[in-house]
Amino acid sequence: MHIEISISNQTLALFDNFGGVKARYSVSTAANGVGCEKNSGCTPLGEHIIRAKIGKDAEPNTVFVGRRPTGEICTPELMSEFTERDWILTRILWLSGKEIGKNRLGNVDTMQRYIYIHGTPDDMEIGKIGSHGCIRMRNADVITLFDLVDVGTPVVIVE
């Protein structure tokens, strides 16, 4: 299996081992566009793998900060109390670049940039750019994807 994320289409496709599409989801990538540099707020391009899966069995809308559950469940009230948070919810698939000098090591390291595929509040618009670099998904979709993939699953991000 492998994942392909299309920036232009704002979609994530999961392919089976024979090249057939097993699932397709709408996503939201970076409002700042594509790029691999640290602190750019951009979504990195190229070949990656899922380095870690975080949040197995967490309740939908579980809030994560620093890849750890805070004990909070995202609600409109919580969102209005913490308006500056970048909401990382439900599940995290932490990406690691495979291409040295492009998305791995040095100033372009995807993993050191904390780039994830993760859940987002249900009222956030999906299918349009808007993230801070990560790939945002609807919570139900990220739960399904999380259960279908393994650590080491290849992920390619294309324009």
C-alpha cells in the first residue's frame, strides 16, 4: 500500500499493492503553499514514510499538543477559549522525508518540522488550503486511514 497526497486537488488517495484506489479523502494542506524549509508553514513535497502512528483508540476529537493527548475533547467552547491553537485531533500519522536535502535532514527535515496527517475540528473547511503545513483530514476519515496503514507506509506528496 501507499498514499498519494495531491496539493492541487486537495485529496489523499490510498492505493492497494496492485495500484488500485482503496480509499480517497478530501484534505487541507498549507495555506502558505508547498515548501520544505523549517518554519515556512508550507507542506513538503516528495517521498515520505509514516514514521509513527499516534492516538490509537483515542476518542474522536481528542486534543493533542506535542503529540500527547491533553485530556481535552475539542468542542466549540474549547475552540473559542483557545482561539490561537492549531487543532491536532483524534489521530496523528507523523511523516518522515526520504529524500536527503529535499525533505530529510538539515533545514528541510519533514519529521523535525512535525508534519503530520491528522484530524481537525469538524467545522473546519476541508478540500481547500488552510493548514500550517500538515495534512488535515476529517476525524472520521483519519480514524479509518489510521486503521488501514502501518508504520513504514510510503507517502508521496505531489503538486
